[in-house]
Amino acid sequence: MRSFAPILFIVSAGLGACSAFQRASTVPAPAAAEAGTIAQIYYWRAKPGKFDEYTRYVRDLAEPIDAEAQHNGAFISVTTFMTRDTTSAWTHMRVFVLRDSTQLREMSGKLDAAGVRLEPDSVKRRLRGEYSATLRDRVGAATVAILR
């Protein structure tokens, strides 16, 4: 048993170090019954010189709408990935995890409804949409299966 003690110590230390670098999340992980089977991915490219401004737009305007829509069952979770790699076709990738194709079909309408609840003024919503168009271009989308 003594010969395993150093190995056990090294493995324990390694696992402890790995867990120290995990990012804390304020959103609890979905239960197994809530695990997604598909994801809707949107690829966006910030216009030249607009990377930081578009990032603020996502954080300050899009994420509150996402949170409202998620609260009303639009999707399980959403994560935004960013890259400053100029050779990449996209700068911001938004991944919405969904239970199934029914939830996917309903997502757009629920996102729109969340936007209306958070900003009932249609003129302000239209201006927000016009503003977002000055910040980024959509470069693609994909619906993918989640391998478990």
C-alpha cells in the first residue's frame, strides 16, 4: 500500500489544481432530465473597430433578453464565445442549448416576447435592432446534435 501513497498524493494534488482553475458559475448545471440534445449556434463578426462595443452590446442588451427568455423556457442555457483571431470567420459565437426540436422551434418567438417584455416601446426596440446592425454581421448559423 505504501507504493501507492505517492501516486495517490500526486493524483489528488493534480485534481485539486484542476478544480482551482474552474470558473465559478452562477447558473446551476441542468439536471440530467434537463440536459440538452441539440444546440443552435449563431456566428457573428464584429465590424472593424467594433469588437469591444459589440461585446458590451451582447453583455448589456442581449444577455438580459436571453435571461428573460430562458426563465420562460426558451432554451436551457446560452454561452457566448469570443475570439480576436483575425483569421477566424467569426468574432462572437453564441451557443443555445435546447432540450429538443420543439424547444428550438419556439425559441425565436420566446426571445422576441422577452424583448417586448423588457422593452415595451416598439420604437426603442427598432432602434436597438438598427444599432446592432452597425456593430456586427451574421456570418452563419448551425443546428447541431449534442453528443453525450
